[in-house]
Amino acid sequence: MTNPYGVSDAEFNIIKLQAARRAGLRKEFIKQKTNPFKHASEAGYVFDPALQKFLSMKVTSLEHFQANTRTSLFGFCAIVLPMFTYGYVLWKHRTNRENQIRSGELRYRDRSFKFA
């Protein structure tokens, strides 16, 4: 028999266990946070070693970065290629517009930025 949430019983039990674990961790954090004597040395903040490891990893990620083919291709495709493509499109549009203006194909009143 399925439950009314549209997931199997095994998945529903896993979700319930995760919610119970999350509630227990939240209760423990609130208990530590509201204790006025426990964290006086840390300026009132609860020290979480897992969060500290994560933040330290994020800060020092550049020091541990090693370039390889995949990261180089990603950098080229995500940064260099779009910049050059956009530059080429702008250059092509402006040269076509300039050629239309110089050859008289584009009337003066149809120009954009004619007063600039």
C-alpha cells in the first residue's frame, strides 16, 4: 500500500528518518546556542567542525587547483569563446551598419543615435 504522498514506503521511511535527524540536530544547536556559559570563549558562536572544514576548503581551493585538459576546455568554452563570439557579432553588426550608412542604403532619419 502506498502512502498519500506519492512515494514508496521505503522512501517515505527514509524521509521521516532524515526529518527526525534534522530536528534532533536543530534542537541540539538551539540548546548549545542559547547556553550563555558554554560558548563564551568563542564570542557566543557555536563551533561546528564540519562547517569550519567546508569553509576552509572553499577558501583554499585556489591553492589546490591543478589545471588539466577538462578545466582548460571549460575555461575556454565558458569564458574566452563567448567573449570573442560576442565581440565578433558586435564588430560584424557595426561594420554592416557603417557600410549601409556610407553607401546611402540607410536614410538619415532611420539611423539610431543620429543626435549623438
